[in-house]
Amino acid sequence: MIQQYINSGILEAYVTGSASEQEIRELLYMKANHPEVNIALQELEKDMELIAQQMAITPPERTWNRIADTIDELILRQTSNPDQFTGREDNNYKNFTKPDTGPQYIEVEAESNHMKVHKLWKWVFAAVFVLGKIFLAFAIYFYLENRQAQQQLKEIKTELQQLKR
């Protein structure tokens, strides 16, 4: 029964944040009372973390420096001249704006405008392209052969009709 619960997908839903309130309460109860569920949940969280780490793309170093510099500059401006910004009472950084210019954004520039694709996919795309051209050539060839065969069949039918008369 515990193994069925573990295999039911509730653990995955919990880890990805898509579980309902009732499923969360049930999972927390099962986790507290059954060590197998707790172990399975920990292993799943580790696996998800490994997947996230393997799929992560590290931005260029200068990007982090620019973000940090811009944030530091915004903080220095805010502390040196608090009347310059207006915001809600919860002091959330998203809510602060300059009076005349609107919201503040951190500008991030990439190294290039090209999308990076894994090297394996480049070969797959090339192979699909070449195969597409080959299939197109075969389709044209067989179309022309079929037309020629139909023309010959038409000629044979007319000859047969003439011979019958």
C-alpha cells in the first residue's frame, strides 16, 4: 500500500508545486508516519535538484556583475535620497518607481543574438534536411514514372480499341 502511494504521482505533484491542499496534508501525514514515504520524497527532491543543475545555463560573468552593480546603485540612490522614490507601504522593491520615469529595470545584455543549440541537435537537423531532399527527389522521380506509365497505358488502350474494330 505504501509503495502504491509512492508510485501514485503525489510525491511528484508535491515537489513540482502542483499538489492540492488535500494532497499536501495527506502527504505530510504519510511522511510523518511512514519513513518510506519520507525517504522517497527526499530521493525525489535530490533527483529534481540534479536535473535542475544539469539543465541550468550559466550566464556570462559580466552579466552577474552588471546586475549587482545596478542593484547596488539603486540601493545607494534609495538610501541617499529616500524622497526620490515613491512606493507602497510594504517596501517591496517591485513597487518602487521614480516619479517621472516609471518602473526601474535592470538591463541585461547577452553575448550574441543567436540561440545556442546542443551539437547533437545540429547533426539531427542536418540529417532531417538531407533526408527531406532525398525524399523530395524520390517523390518527383516516382511521380514522373507514374505519369509515363499512365501515358503508356492510355496508348495501349487506344491500340486495343483500334484492333477490336
